[in-house]
Amino acid sequence: FILSISVSIMLCTESITRGLLRRSNIKPMDIYSNQWALIIGVNQYPNFQQLKYAVEDAKSIKTTLLTQYGFPENNIEMLIDNAATKEGIQNAFYDLVEKTAKDDAVIIFFAGHGVTRQNPGSNEDLGYLIPIDGKNDNLTRSTLSMKTINTFSNEIPAKSVLFLVDACYGGLASAG
């Protein structure tokens, strides 16, 4: 899954250019027209064990993107706890599909629960990201499978899409 996505290092504004960009004199505008982020963090699960740091991690990612990488604040969508429903996350992906352009960069960060189960229709394992309203006894209807996430990512027209998944069983993100 992640291997099928064009992944690039997200860049920053001229005044705070970091790393190789500083030494090579490349300006972020030379590579990307715009930068976007979808940041999701869930601690307060009603149907799964509570988490302690997912929301703080999401807030830290937002701060880092704003202060060190020059992302425009209006281009960052944060879905925290009760806002991070399955429908809310899907709508945020639709927004990225509609707002991004072919020369943009996108970061999608998820901190929360993940689950893996054997796909009932085959022998393959399938990973799921668990939104706030996810239910373990109904993963198909109440969560986001990695295959669904892959479909969303393929519809985003951006030049670069980087997924950062901080969830148990998030390793299946690479398998789809």
C-alpha cells in the first residue's frame, strides 16, 4: 500500500528550510504548489481501550507542520476524538481529493487503534484503522480498511502523499 504511493519528503518555507534543501538551495515552491495535511488522533474510544497520547501526538504533528515545514494552517484538517468518526474521516479524504492539485504535497497522520483480521473471503490478512465510532464486532461497516484507504489515496491528485500511521497493526498499511 505505502509502496504504491509516491512518497517524498515534505518541504518547508524559504525562511525555515531544513536539511538537504538548505545546502542545495532548492525552494519548496520549486517542487510543490501547495501543502496539505489530514491529522487524526483518537484517545477516547467508547468501544476499545482508551489511549493516552494519540491526541497529543496529532497536535504535535500539526505544530511541527506549521512551524518547521510551513504548511498553511487553512490547509491542515484536524480530526480529534469525537470529530474522528468514520464519516468525518471519509469526508476529509473527499476534501483532499477535491482541493489538492497535481503539484501538491499531502501528509496524512493517524494516531489511534488499528486491528488486523483474516479477510473472510480469502486467506489474506486485512488491516483496519479504527475511528472513534468503530466497533470490533462490525469492522467492515464501522472502520476504514487499508484497501479503502488505498482507494482514497489513489484518488488524491497530489504529486506526493505521505502516510504516517501510529496504530497497532499499522504495518499492514504497507500490504494494503
